[in-house]
Amino acid sequence: MALMAGLRVPARALLRSGCWLRGAALAGAEAAAGLGAGVRRFGSQRVLVEPDPAAGVAVVKLKSPPVNSLSLELLTELVISLEKLDNDKTFRGIVLTSDLCGVFSAGLDLTELCGRSPAHYAEYWRALQELWLRLYLSGLVSVAAVNGASPAGGCLLCLSCDYRVLADSPSCVIGPNETRLGIVAPFWFKDCMVNTVGHRAAEQALQLGTLFPPAEALRVGLVDQVVPEDQVQSTALAAMARWLAIPDHARQLTKSMMRKPTADRLAKHREADVQSFVSFVSRDSIQKALQTYLEKLKQKG
Ligand SMILES: CCCCCC/C=C/CC(=O)SCCNC(=O)CCNC(=O)[C@H](O)C(C)(C)COP(=O)(O)OP(=O)(O)OC[C@H]1O[C@@H](n2cnc3c(N)ncnc32)[C@H](O)[C@@H]1OP(=O)(O)O
């Protein structure tokens, strides 16, 4: 314990990225899912891709310790991996999950939003828009295997997928908590919430900054299944098989019909959205709110 306290960040990072205690169980789950021997993993420093060409499925794992916060680097690497998979006819579906224990994604990396230049904020927001548009409109079936906490931008990632499986653990909260930080979710995040849970539930959750525990997330329709932690990936793969039973062209056209009007609201006004974000995040009051929140997080740790 003392050693771990002395090496706080690296030890936590190792515990999370290595998932020491669960390594054997996960290896078993991978083998059961056909992702074991002979599979060549690829990806990048922060995004691990485990392909199963025979099934036409790739498991995409976020691995940016300590909490998979969406840094510019992680956003960029994820876009590149998704683009690669989208353009490779071998693949028909992806399972998006976390390689860390206990956290799916902590949402936007708050260090990208504090004390930076307007040019940096603009670059960061363009990268976030790019990721959302790519994932939301992807022709691939996308299943989120949500094996940890998923606040704010983490929730947006999940909502951009076609289907969501959440681990049944009290720490696996999910939802749009932006207002609790004193900030406002972008309209396209709001649209995703409305499309998933309906207007009234979205309005309440967005205004109150609700982080739903698993049973509540299921009740409100934010996720589609809640299962024991060790069954999240296998359940996601089983759901994937159901979606892949549908002919791609019909499913893809239907997905586009359902999602394109929402995506177009951003796609047609991307630069205005960037400028609106830059001017909002640059305000003194917003900078102070974000700094205070970050400091609280660090003190807690
Ligand atoms: C301003 C313009 C507004 C428009 C944009 C609006 C859209 C916003 C969407 C967002 O995503 S805002 C971000 C919201 N995210 C959160 O509120 C999550 C905050 N984090 C947590 O609640 C917890 O960290 C966790 C994810 C539940 C994990 O808890 P755990 O106890 O396992 O870890 P911690 O000890 O809390 O954190 C470890 C380490 O990581 C740092 N950290 C956590 N979250 C973030 C983050 N989002 N960005 C940057 N850094 C983060 C935390 O400070 C710790 O750092 P340390 O140096 O090791 O102490």
C-alpha cells in the first residue's frame, strides 16, 4: 500500500491498464469470443484494436490511463482507427470498450479545456466533432461494451453506438453531468440524448446533470442491457451477432435515414459550432468553473 501510495499515478495506471486481477478472466473471455490465438492486434498507443476477421468484428479498446479522458491524442487515434475499420471490407461491426478497469471514459479531457489558446480549443473541438460524426454515421454496427464509469463525453461515445451493454456495478454510472461542472453539453449531444431516451427524460437528465446507476440507466433507456461485469464483452458480441444477421445495405440505409438529419445539424454548421465553443470555453467564469472542478478531482484522488 505504502509503495502504491508513493507511486500513486503509475501504480493506478498499471492496475488499470494491466487489469492485473482480471487478466486471466479476460483472456478466457477473449478466447471464448474467438479473439485469442492467432489474432493480430493493431491500433495505436491509446487505441487497441483486436480484430476477428472471421466474424467481421473488431474489438476497439480505449487504453489511455488513468481514466480514458478524451485528449486530443485519444480523439485523433480513435478517429484513425475507426476510419481504417470503416474502409476495410473485412469488418462489419465494432465493439467499443475500455482496456482500463472501472472506467469506460471520463469524457472530455478537462486539461484540454483549461488555460489553453483559442487556436487549441478550436483544434480540440474540431477533433471531437470529427469523432462524433464518424462514429454516429459509421456503416459498421457499433456496440458499446461499457465496462466502467461513462460520464458526459463518455456517455456521448456510448450514445453514438447502435447498442449499449453496461456492467452492473455501482461505479458504472453513465449520463450527461455537464451542468454539474457549470458547463453546457453541445446541441448535438443533446440531440443524441433526445433520440435515445426521449425529450422529457433527456431534458431532466441534461438540466440536472444526472449520472445514472446501471438499473436507472436501463429503466430510462440510456442503455439496452445491464449484465454482470465479467459478461459485458461476451454480451456485446452476442448482440453484435443479432445485428449482423441483418443484410448490411438495408441496415445501413435505415441507420442513415434515422441519424443523418441529426448529424446534418452539426455537419452543416461545424465552423459556427467551433466558434461558439471557443467563445464559451474562453470566458473567465467558465475557466474558473473548470479549474475548480479539476482541482476537486485531483484532491479527491
Ligand atoms: C466548456 C465548454 C462546454 C462545452 C463542452 C461540454 C461538454 C463536456 C463533456 C465532458 O465530457 S466534460 C468532462 C466531464 N467528466 C467528468 O466529470 C468526469 C470526471 N472524472 C470522474 O468523475 C472520475 O475521475 C471517474 C471517471 C469516475 C474515475 O474515478 P476514479 O476515482 O477512478 O479516478 P480519479 O481519481 O477521479 O481520477 C484519476 C485522475 O484522472 C484525472 N481525471 C479524471 N477525469 C478527468 C477528465 N475528465 N479530464 C482530465 N483529467 C481527469 C483526475 O484528476 C485524476 O488525476 P490525478 O492527477 O491522478 O489526481
